[in-house]
Amino acid sequence: MSASITPPGGIDPRKDSLIEYPSVFPIKVMGAMVDGFAEAMCQVALQFDPAFDARSIELRPSKGGNYLGVTLNITATSRQQVDDLYRALTSHPMVKIVL
């Protein structure tokens, strides 16, 4: 007979995320259309995913040309990694929004 162990609070951390790890995870970042924005976002991504390939980014300028959307395709290995990356991106001075 095997006993089922319920973690404190009844929450199973393996079911705490809808993402299956590891997986490719796109993160969209929007900032002003300035020189070096895409490169700066790639540098942040590399801090959290050493295998990040800058050639995989997607760039989308706004209709008015004032903003640039950058999609970073990282390899997500844990919820902590993704959360830390979101915090780093949202606190970056060049970033307006992260999705």
C-alpha cells in the first residue's frame, strides 16, 4: 500500500505551472525604437539562458516607428528562471512592457 503525501497547504509544486520544463518559451518585450535595444534584451536573456540564440529573436516595429517589439525565445527550465527573467526585463530602463 503506498501513501499519498500532500505537501503543506495542499499545493503540489509540480502542478504550480502550466509550462512543461524544459521548453521553448517566447517572451515579448516592447521598448522605444533606439539603437541597441534588441541587443540589450538579448544580453538580459543570456543571463538567464546561457544557450539563448540571438538569431532566434523576432523584431516588430510599431506602425509609427516609435517602438520596437522584440520576441525572445528562451529555453525555460523552471518557473523561478522565468520569473527572474521577467523581473530583470521589467526593471530594465529601456523596457516599456513585457508580455
